[in-house]
Amino acid sequence: MDVMRGLGERGDSTPLPGVENLMLHFTPYAEDWSKLPVIVSGEGCYVTDDKGNSYIDGLAGLFTTQVGHGRSELAEVAARQMKELGFFPNWSMHHPRSLELAARISEIAPGDLSSSFFVSSGSEAVETVIKLARQYHKANGEAERYKVISRRVAYHGTTMGALSVTGLPTFKAPFEPLLQGFYHVPNTQQDPEGAADAIEEAIEFGPPETVAAVILEPVQNAGGCLVPPPDYWSRVREICDRHGVLLVSDAVICAFGRLGEWFGIERFDVVPDMTSFAKGVTSGYLPMGGVVVNEKMSATLRENAPMFMHGSTFGGHPVSSAVAIENINIIEREGLLKNVHDLEGHFGDELRRMAADHPIVKEVRGMGFFWAVEVNPERGDGTPLKDEEYQKYFKGVVSRKLLEGGLICRFDDKEDPVIQFSPALVADKEILSKIAGITDDALTELERELGYKS
Ligand SMILES: Cc1ncc(COP(=O)(O)O)c(C=O)c1O
């Protein structure tokens, strides 16, 4: 890896062209945007910035580049498809690639999930889930079912419907009022034993005949890789069935190998009524998202509704579809699901071994290639950090040290502070150990600054 030069400080005073013109996503105005890294290229698990610094991409872009960066196979497939048919919509007509992709997804999706609706992002996928649930119940003669239950702290996207599902008040506050009929229950970290019962209580409070769907991630991302108790999903499945409520897995992060399975939910031995997906379906080489629904839902809609009253110009885009098919082929050809299963133990062990030397670490948790290290926001003597100190030490020291060490990952504090890892599925033992090693150095520095005894 290259020596890290001038990281986080662009060094010269030359203004970065475009920095005044580009609005970044979820990036505080208080940060100096002209000093943020400019990532220019990528290869495998690594990316390089415009100064030649190389980093392990420990977050796979944003839980996305499953097959790693720099895949010429995907570029070639995209170029071929652009030459053959660069664009055509999925409105009232077919084109071969979205047909092939839908057929492929029905082969790999769990249980009887067999009909796909394609969109261009995870938020749109969640939006589609809400509309499918509501229209399905109307088509099924239960028009009064419209309410949606999801979990506190969970992130499900930014469009107004997906944001209404999201359980993060600060993400919603600037845009209130949001949609009606969205309820949030404790997640499995907040109440491990009672979290499934809380869903039943919310349905009963509904009352049940007004509740359309429960939407949950297989492993909740926000809050830091919240792996549910082993019986959680089967209990929720049973509760939803008993009350006639649809169970939705939002697998925007967890699908396409992140947990070592095609849709993530297989790890919990449950078949939902629908699953959303996005990100990893194309490894991010082109935007795509979608929803797969079960036979009962697609049959009811076909029989009782004039059409699914929803669509978008780019849904099922031929070039995105072609890239998705090749991405799935790569995952299969290179045995990447197996790689994740084979190495998840190593990754977890490395993180736990590293954490054992750091009293500041509260918990290491995760599954597949999706892990979080939770840290205590307090000094070595147990004093809680004030907000400015927290910003200085956690955001400042940890984020800087990780980047200087050559690791891009996420320092997240939607709930308790966590460092999150989600490398490409091609990562080998060495890369996973390096991720733990760089985190080790960052935590050593943090503990030194906060007066922990070494
Ligand atoms: C579980 C989940 N759902 C939905 C979304 C929204 O996806 P997008 O950013 O593609 O709109 C995300 C994004 O991270 C997500 O993690």
C-alpha cells in the first residue's frame, strides 16, 4: 500500500474544481468539503485517491461493490448492451435483459418469491414495497389495511415513503410531516427478548385489520449490524401469518452475498412475502433496485387489480439488467457466497481478538461480511464525553486514524457509536486481518487520548 500523504488535508490551497457546485449526500456543512478525499479509481478491495493514496475499501463503496472494483467483465457486458439496446422501458413491453434477470432472480430467491419489479435504488424499492402491500390488500378485499410497522433506528431510505418507514427521528425532522400510518417498535438490540412481542403488540394495537406490513432488515444496519436472536424471524413470521400481515425483508444491504446468501434472510430460515434489494445486485456498477414478491401476492394482484399502478422510466433498465446478470454470474462462478461463509469466522475472530485489547470496545457483532465494533463514548475513568469532546475524539481521531491507516469504513452514530465493516465479497484472510489491524491502531490512539491505561 502506498504511503499515506497529506490525508484529510489536501495540502495546497488550490480550490478543488466543482467543490462549490456539488452538494454531497449526508455530509455535514461544518466539514471542509474541499479537504475530503477524491476517490479516482479502484481495483478489487482497494481504491485510490487523486493523490495516489491507496485504501482498503472496507465498506464496499456503501455496502455495494460485492465483486470488488475494476471488473472489466461488467464494463464489457455494459458496453455490449449499450450497443445492442441502450435503453427501453418496462412499460407495456418487454426487453430481453430484464426478462432474463427476473427469471434468474426467481431461481435464486428463497421459497416462492418469484415475481420481480425493478427500480433504480433501495429507496424506490422500499417505496414499491409499501405500494405493493397496500394495493395487494385492496385487491384481496381488505382495503382498510394500510399501516406499516418497522423498527426504531432502522434506515430504509430517503424518499417520503421509505423515510416514513425509517426509524430515525433526526433524519425525518427536516421534512415533517411525513406519511400517516407508520409505526416503529424496539429493535433487537434495544429489547432482544421482547422485540418480536413488540411487533405483535403493535399489530394488536393497530388494530390488526388495519395493518398491511411489517418491514425489517435481516440484520439491521443502523445501530451497527444488529444480528437478531435466533428465533426472532420465525416468531415474527408466525405473528404476521396469524394476523394476515405481510412480512417484508428489506435486503437492500443484506442481499447478494453480504451475509453469505443470495437474499440474507436464508440465514434465519424464513421466507418473507416480499424482499427488496438494490446495491449489491449490480455491485453498484450501475444503479438498480427491486422487489421480489411471492406467488400469492402476484396471483392476487393479477386476478383482482387492473394493474400494479406504479412504474418508473428506468426500472429494469437494459444495461443495469445486463450488468446485474453478469454480477450474479461472477458471484456464482467465483464461489463468493462460499468465500463469505468460509471467512466470516476468521473476520469475527480477528475483530474480537483485536477488541480484547481495547477496554473502550463494548461489543463486536455481525455476520457474513457485515460487522460492527461498538465503542463506549467515555474516558478511561468512566466519565461520559461531552458532545464537543465526542465530536473531537470519535469523529476526529477515529475517522482520521482509520483513513491514515489506509482504511475506508464507517464511523456511525445513529444510535451508539460503531465502526462498521462491509468489505467486498472477494476479500481474503489477509485483507480481513488488515482491517482489524488498522482498527486496532485507531482504537489505541483513541484510548491514549482518552486516558485509558495501556
Ligand atoms: C436497508 C436499506 N433500505 C433502503 C436503503 C435505501 O437505498 P438507496 O440509498 O439506494 O436509496 C438503504 C440504503 O442504505 C438501506 O440500507
